Amino acid sequence: MKRRGFMVLAAALMASACASAPEAPRQSFTSDRISVVTRGSGPDVIFIPGLSSHRDVWAETADALDDRYTVHLVQLNGFGGFPAAGNAEGPVAAPVAEEIARYIAEQGLERPAVIGHSMGGTMGMMLAARHPNSVGKLMVVDMIPWMGAMFGPPGATAESVRPVADQVRAGMMAAPADQTSVAEATIATMIRTESARAQHVEYSRLSDRATSANAFHELIVTDLRPELANITAPTTVLFVIPPSAPITPEQYEGYVRISYANLPNARIVKVDDAWHFIMIDQRERFIREVVAFLAE
């Protein structure tokens, strides 16, 4: 009886130890294009910032989520003061999308949610279209699948606007070294909340010029509309009417919606009283949208 009692106790202790054992730590991830900071625990959510931006743009959103989700904050090398490294030459968005796909695979993430702002939204669409089994759901924050449409007449194509993209990149590379005034003017049309502008002007100023110029060129000549049909993940698109739009708000909204025609089940939501950085200008509304999106 004593031996039987000892065996029962030992089995119970072993079961308890197995139940309480911590999960195996995820492998370290090394890349010359991105770095990732992880917070919290629970289902996985990947956040991707935009052009010349910093992962801290998601800080308040991450604060609202990391008690119930594992938040993965991606940073692109070459932006926000990070050395350009692998992003110093050539395309940026497509190679980074592939690196995020590798990150998902190597970390063993099970179809995480992906949320991308601006160029980060482009990378989210690339990821979901080219690796549909890697993404559980997708949120695109104020980005259309082909930005080049804004640089050409109706009926323009990615190839027809390439000369314009070449000129834009050349102009960015030839501009004076101190681009603070340009960054201030640009951010002033993207962030409605004046108190938040200075930090993002600094992130832009600290970004590597060649990386930003090449990435912007890539966005102009990359038309993702034909690839949208490959996306199987439930998708939400948040958009705003930009203050400097050369067309009426109704026309702009119509263009956004028709841009996603190849993704007919996408939920497309206009956010009022905000400019490009929705997560800053409408923080509480944005967090509600993200929470609802993740709960679907």
C-alpha cells in the first residue's frame, strides 16, 4: 500500500509539473531587414509601421492589447533612426514582407493577425496574398493596393507611371541634407493632432534617405490589385479622407472602395476626424476597431 501510495503521489506531482511547465521559449530571429519586439501573451498580432516610421507608432495600441494578446512590433531597418543594413539598396516592401513570412514560420506562429499602416498595409497585403496560409486576418490602415494611381491619369498602369516614380526618387535623393522643413510640411498633412507631430518629424528626419526613396519608388510602381483575389484572410480596411485630396470626399471614398474590388468581402470603414495616422488622431476609435477586428 505504501508503494502504491508513493506511485500515485509521484504521478500526481509529474502531472502537476507538466501542467505548470512554461512554454518553450521562441527561437531568436535574426534579420538584416527587420527587428521585432514582442510583448504580452495570448493570440499573436503583428504590427507593421509605414514609410520612414517607427514601431512606437503602435505603442498605445499595444498597451491596450498586451494583457490578452502577444503583440509583435516590427521595425524596418533604415527607418526611424535604425541603420539601413539590408534595406540600404533596392526594393524594401516586398523583401520585408518575405522576412515577416519567415518570422512567422520560424517562430511557429499559428496564422497571426497582421495590422499594417500605410506602407505597412502594403506589406500586409503582400504577405496575405503571397503567403495566404500564414495570415489569420488582415487589417490595412489607410492604404490602397496601388498608390501609383495618384501619380498618373485615369487608365495609368504601373509601367506608365515608372518614369514619374524615377523622378520622385531622384528628387528625394538630390534634396538638401536637412529635410526637417519638408518633413514638417508632410507630417502636418498626415497627423491632425499637432502635439504628436514633432516626434514623427524626427522619425522621418532620422530615416535613411536611400531606403525611403527606394521604398517610395516601389510603392508607386507596385500594383497589388490583381493579387487581392489571393487573400483568403478576413480583411478590414480603415481609411480617411486626406485633407489635401484633389477630388471630392465622395469621389475619394468611391476610389478607395473600387480599389478593393478584387477583395469583395473586405470590410471597408471610413474614419472621420482623422488624417493618415488614424491610431494617433482617433486613438480610442482605432483601438475599438482593432479589438473588434481581433475578436471576429
